[in-house]
Amino acid sequence: MNIVQEESRRDRKKLQRRALLIEIARRYIATKGLRSLKVRDVAEAAGCSIGSVYNEFGDFDGLILTVNRETVQALTARLKAVPADDPLRQLHGLADAYLGFATEHANLLRSLFEHRMEDDRPFPEDILAMVMDAFVLMHAPLVRLLPDRDLDDVALLSRMMFSAVHGIISLGLEERMVAVPPEKLRERLAQFVDTHLAGLGLTRKA
Amino acid sequence: MNIVQEESRRDRKKLQRRALLIEIARRYIATKGLRSLKVRDVAEAAGCSIGSVYNEFGDFDGLILTVNRETVQALTARLKAVPADDPLRQLHGLADAYLGFATEHANLLRSLFEHRMEDDRPFPEDILAMVMDAFVLMHAPLVRLLPDRDLDDVALLSRMMFSAVHGIISLGLEERMVAVPPEKLRERLAQFVDTHLAGLGLTRKA
DNA sequence: CTCAAAAATGAACATTGTTCAAGAAGAATC
DNA sequence: GATTCTTCTTGAACAATGTTCATTTTTGAG
């Protein structure tokens, strides 16, 4: 066997265990919250030593950030899957997709937005960019709906709308301070989007 | 001296130190974030032992929750100070007051919304009620503006609006994932409220 | 002043992130 | 296949930090 194959075999094994560690960490965060994540638990569940976790991710933040990175990627994928045929329908679809993801992965999304870095280390640029990528998805349909408005204006508008949706959902899903009852959330969110679009001078969805 | 006076003197001293501990903890949270808060630091800064902090607050969560309790009280006080003469102006005033408080006390507000209890202990009912009290403040002006709507409907509408404002502000103030540039935030927030009110069929502010 | 109750203390403990010297495993060379 | 060099793995030890509690100190009544 040549060198390339030898290397790829080792890499494959390494990648496999890396994926296992990530999967275990994600399960802890998803089921019991970020605070329940412990290096020792992850190592034990993966059948390796503590040190190996550090070899793979550098430090604890590295593991968390890796999970968060995959979370925002999954979120973005889901948002991008929303049909872009009709802009009004797309905006509703985006809000609904966000709600769906937040409902199914509440703790993962919380981990993404609430995790603070150790000390004062800066937040990784790539995750920041990915979150912005997701947030910007409301831009295109709004441009189609508001062709006469200044583009920068629409850009701010879309980010604002997404932030509002995010606020409604994240507070609405907090078990503790229930700002909006969960069962009503879906229809209310649609109503909110409608109202806001109407305020922008756009016809409500038929 | 009678018993009452003796007791009140001791109580005064006790209350004084309690206030000092709270003030120190609040300063740590406000300047460096919740994660920077350490029992030992607080005890040292207050000139007392670690055990005394525990005597006063039971545990670490107790100290944090006490600070959070005062944070939500301060927020509510500020929101209640908004003039209630004109409902449209009041709604704008509430949003602006929330933004002002969030700007000046970003870390304190984050501590209130992001703190998770140790283990799975339930979130204190009284703080929950206080947050709801604050959120419900948009209800009265909206009732005046929408007298024909169902009251439950308006209740949900007001909580939704507050959640949206909260989302715009909390994401907008995140230094990292800047959803809306800070300098634009104030005017954009006003614009958002305007747009939403217009969507509800209400005249924009003159 | 004496004494019992309350409060304060801080050493010791438990948990958990982190490091690193030593050993194991793998790859390369002959 | 043996040897050697590199890389990975290990887990004991360390550091930071929340928590407990037996001991000491302080307090206030009699």
C-alpha cells in the first residue's frame, strides 16, 4: 500500500473518533444543557482518556465551539431549504423553519447564543460569519418585496426582522419565563410576520 | 435599651454587609460578566470569609439570583417611569427605555436572562413573576390603542411585541454577532415599533 | 461576669478544566 | 523483521472554584 492510503486510514480512524466525541458532546448539551457537559463524561462515554479530548479540540471551549459550529450549519441548511418561489411565502417559511429548529434543538441553539468564551478570548470569526449568513437569508425576499427601497435600508430591515423573530422564539421557548405560550407560538409568529409586513405596506398573504 | 433596638442594631449591621456583598457581586457581573464572579473574590473584596457569603445567600446561585432580582426591579422601575399620557408615545418610550437600560447594564441583563440554575433546580417563582410584570407593561397602552380587540389577543400581542424588542436589542448589543449596528439601533428600534404599529392598523407617530 | 445562642471563620473537601512526562502505537528505514 | 524516529495516548498530578462544617469568636441576656 502506498503512503496516501496509509495516511488516510489513520486519518479515517482519527476522524471517526472526533465525530464520536462531537456526537457525545452534542447529546449532553441537547438533553441536559451546556452546563451539564463535562470533559470526563465525554471521555468516558467515548472510551478514551481525557487527554485525547484535549488533543482533538485543544480545550473545552474548542469542543463546545465545534458543536456550536455544526449547530449553526444545520440551522442554515434548514433555512436555505425554504422554497424561494414566492417572497412572502419564503419569509413565513424562514420564520417557521427557525421556530422548528429552535423547538427541536432548544438547548443546542441556546448553547450557540449564550456560550461565553473563557477569559476574554475573542469569539471565533468563522462562527460569527456563519450566524450572519443565516441572518442575511431574509434579505433576498425582502429585496424582491421592496424593490424601491435603498439596499442598505433593506439589509437593516431584514436583520431587524430576524432579530425580532429570534427574540419571540427564544423567549417563547424558555420554559421558565414564558413570554408567549408554546402551543400558540407558531400561529402567533406567523401573525407577527404578517403584521410587520403589512406595516411595511405589503399585502398580507392570501 | 430594649430588645427591639438591640435587634435592629444587629440587623442593621447584617443588612449593611448584605448590601455590600450584593454591590460587589453586581460590580463584578456588570464589568466582567457573570462568569467572572467568584465567591472568593467577593468575600475578599467585602473583607469577610467565604463562609459568611454562604451564611447570607445559601449558595452561589443565591447570590446571583439576588443580584438578578434587583436588576429586574430596576428595569421595571425604569419602564414604569415612562409617561402614560399618550399610548403611542408610551410604546415608543417603553422600547426606548428598555434599550437604554440594556445599553447601560448589558451584562446585568444578560445575567438575568442567561443564568441557568445549578443541577435542575427550578427557577425562582418571584423573579419569573417580576419579569412578567415588566413584559406586561406594553399591555395597557395597546389596549387603549386597540379597544375593539379581544383582551387575550392584545395580551399576547403585547408580550410578542416586547419579545421582539428584546430580541432586537439583545442581539443588537452583542458585541460579537452584531445583528444591528449599535449606533443605528435606537432609531431602528423606533422604526420597528412604528412599522409594527402601522401593521396593526394604527397611525404612525406624528 | 457568665453563659448559651448566634455568627464568623477558614481549613478541608469535591468537582472539574488543564497540563505534561512517560509510555504505547505507528511509520519509515534498513 | 529489527530498529529508530515520530506521533498519539494515557492518566496522574495540578489548579481553580463551589461547598461544607467543626471550631472559634462575638453577641446579648441574666
